[in-house]
Amino acid sequence: MTAEALREQVWKANLVLAESGLVLGTFGNVSGIDRDAGVVLIKPSGVPYEEMTPGHMVAVALDTGAVIDGTLQPSSDTPTHLELYRAFACGGVAHTHSVTATALAQAQRPVRCMGTTHADYFRGDVPVTRPLGADEVADAYERNTGLVIVETFRELGLAPDEVPGVLVAHHGPFTWGADPFAAVERARVLEMLARMDVIQRAVAPDAPAPAPFLIDRHYLRKHGAGAYYGQRRS
């Protein structure tokens, strides 16, 4: 993919995020990466979605975070995105403040995998990070947000490609995928699953989780090596 094509893709993915209803005002951001070039394209900070053009997307270096192309400041969450790209093999990252997922993040509760709808997209609970400490907030806050996400996945032994999302305690959700559009789609799904979890907690707070073999079956029929969901491409 050319640099201009990636710029166009990231811009369009940000517009899709805005149209999804998951963000309000200038909240949220989407980024994409050219790993061969070591460049990340991301939404500019504080610019209304309806005013953005492809030229507003800001290119930053994956290794240093320095702006290498663009006249605007990149999203304040850029250091978080960079840490995710450095640790996870993904092509796009999205961040929202969607209401239900953010409410669970504020309550420090994961989005539990309580059924097959969830398992179609996430192979298990979507975890919540630990809260950041005072020193982590005071210095390199956004970078430490990315680091605590990576720490959470390592400590829980989770595969980021199987659970492509997280709730940052007291903050909100981040999702990722093969490209910026996949990251946005997972943000949409995560909000739906968060709403379902909150409803289920109210209806039957002590309901047991489904058996792991059911979760695995639904996840793998869509994402495993032997996946058979959907149409095969010739």
C-alpha cells in the first residue's frame, strides 16, 4: 500500500468511527501503520471529524514518535498507539469513549464472554487493565497507557490477535485489527458486547459462564485455521 493510500484509509476509518455513534465531539481516534516504512498515520488532535481531510492525517515514526509528515499535532493518544504497534502484530488501532465500554472501564470490570455472540469476535473476556500509578500519570502518561495494556496481555497470557481489545481502567476501550477499518469494527462490536454484559449482569448476576469448548468452537469456526464461516474465496 502506498503512503497516500494509507493516508486515505486512515482518514476514511476515522470518518466511519465518527458515523458509528461511538464518539462525541473530537473524542476518539484511529490509526494505521506501514510497517515496512516504520510509519504510523493517525488523526490530528482536537480537529472535528467533519473538517478533516486526508491531508490532515499526521505521519509519525514508529520508533521515535517524531512527526515526519504533516502540519498538525497528532492525537494526544499517539504514544499509546505506538506501544500497541510495537508489541502487537496489528495494522490498525482505534480508541473510543463509547458509553457502555467506558462505564465498565471506569468500574474496572471486564467485558465478560458469556455467550457465542461474544465468542464470534473475542476468544474470552475483554480484560481491564490495572489503574496507572501517580508516577505513571505524571510522566509519559499516554505511553504508560500503552505499556499497561501490553503488561495486561502478558500477565494474563492473552493472544492479542484472539482478544483484539482492552478496557483501560478509568479511561476507555482500545481495539485493534488487521487494518484501521477492522479496528473500528471491533470497537463497534465491543460496545455492543459491553451493553449485553451489563444487561446480563442485571438480569442474572450469578449466571455461570459458558463452557470453554463452546467459546472455542464459535471463535475457531470464524477465525481458526479450519474456519468455515462465510464464503470461501477461490
